[in-house]
Amino acid sequence: MPCVTVLSGFVTDHVELLQLHSKMYHNLAAFEKDAKRRLAMESRRVDLLWPLLLSLSETIYEGFHRQASFVTTTALDCSLVT
């Protein structure tokens, strides 16, 4: 039986908390001098938001889906540059 997480009415709060958590890693990475650790922090952002992209309905939560897509793409881009 697959594991299913039910957010039951708290989708907006859940998404906003994940976005804040992701932003925290991004801001923290700016102070890190070691490129390997910066890469790890940016990868953590993708790991946080990727399940959200897979589980959110793209039509119902279009704004959140676009934001999460942009952030994951930006994080992957940052990790490739360093």
C-alpha cells in the first residue's frame, strides 16, 4: 500500500513553510565559503520542493507550482555554476 500524505486544508500553510525552509537554505548558502557545502544546501532546497511539485495539482495550485518550479530550477542552476 503506497504512503499518502493528506494535507486536509492546510496546503497553503504547508507550501509556505516549505518555501521559507528552502529560502533559509539559500540564504545560509550565501555565507558558506566551501563550494561543496553550498552545493549541498542548494540540493537540499530541491529535495524539499521536488515532492511538492510531484504532489500538487498544477491546475489548482498554479501559482505555488510555478514558484516551486522556479526555485528548484534556480537551485539546480546555482549548483551547476559553483
